[in-house]
Amino acid sequence: MAQKPKRTKSGSAWMHEHVTDPYVKKAQQDGYRSRAAYKLLEIDARDHLLRPGMTVVDLGAAPGSWCQVAVQKMKKQGRVLAIDLLPVAPMPGVESLEGDFTEPAALAWLEEKLQSGRVDLVLSDMAPNISGVILSDQARHYELCELALDFAVNWLKPDGAFLVKVFQGVGFEDFRAQMRQAFEQVVIRKPDSSRDRSTEVYLLGRRPLAAQETAVTSAQEEV
């Protein structure tokens, strides 16, 4: 007869924190798929990222709470393309792929869906599976951030925006420097719904410089 796995102290502490978390309870009451919805809601309330008619790409979307917020804020007038290794349960206004964003097939899917169209907002809440080796986990996380940044730089409209989850520590300043080279404005956001003990923050880049240069060149060629 198989023995029931023992519950660790850290696991018990996490479960207690989770079930007593006011944002978890609020998400259940409000019909959001996870407490992460409130992070995007807070940032959007301050920075006004979402509006009707937009094209939004959500990287690391599962279970889909950011997709829910995007559809809600766009008043169902727009489209959301979502990718995650885990499935995102269907919802109106969202097209999703269960796949690995680091693989060419995922990028090919996005390119096929966009058909050379440009994106208004790229959201990245991606994070690697945690190994427990801090330096290794941090390095793998920033590899994902750099891939998301590369996609945003290549696909955003001149007035587009990129919101990405990062963790303060090794690699943070280097990645923020990359963001500053890519966007006209870069700011840090720490929503109240982010747990206090977490080093998680969000970097928001607005108006990609490469897209603006392309737009100016195109306008000059048309004159």
C-alpha cells in the first residue's frame, strides 16, 4: 500500500498563505482565474494600457486571468493571443496556444495569427519552473524576459507598450538597461497585490524606439 506523501512545513505554510490570501478570495468572488488579475488591474488603472480595439499578446498566460482582464477592459472589442506551456481554458475574444514560447513553432503561430499586423500591447508573466538554485532560476527567467523583449521590439506599434514580470536581484539592472535602450520610457511597477515578501516587480516599456524609427522612415518615403 502506497504511503501518503508527508506534508512539508514550507508546503503547509504556502497552503495556509494561499487559502487566507485576500486576493485569492477576491478572485474567487469576482470570477477571475487567479489573483494575478489584480496586478494587471492595478497597473492598468495607473497607466491606462488597455482600451477597446487593441491587439494584445499575452505570454505565459495560464490560467488566463490577464486574458480575462484584457477582454473586460477592451469591452470585447479587440483580440488577445495567448501562449503558455499549460492550457488556457477557452474564453470569448482569446485565441490560445498550448506551447513553448522559446520554440520556433510558437513564434510561427503568432506570426500566422498576426499576418504582418502590429501589436498594441505585449504582456509577459512568464517564469521558468523553479529548481531552487537561485542563480540558475534567475538566469533562466531573464532568458525568457529577453525573448519576450525581442518579440515586443519586433512586433509593437510605435505607440505600443510592453509589460514584463521581473525579479529584483542578479540580472535585473542589465535587463532594465536593455529595456531603456529599446523604449522611450521605462518605469517600475509594484502592485499592492504582489506579495510583500516577493522580489517580483513589473517593468513597463512604452513607445518602442525601433518602431518609431520605422514609422518615420516610411512617412519620409511616402512624401
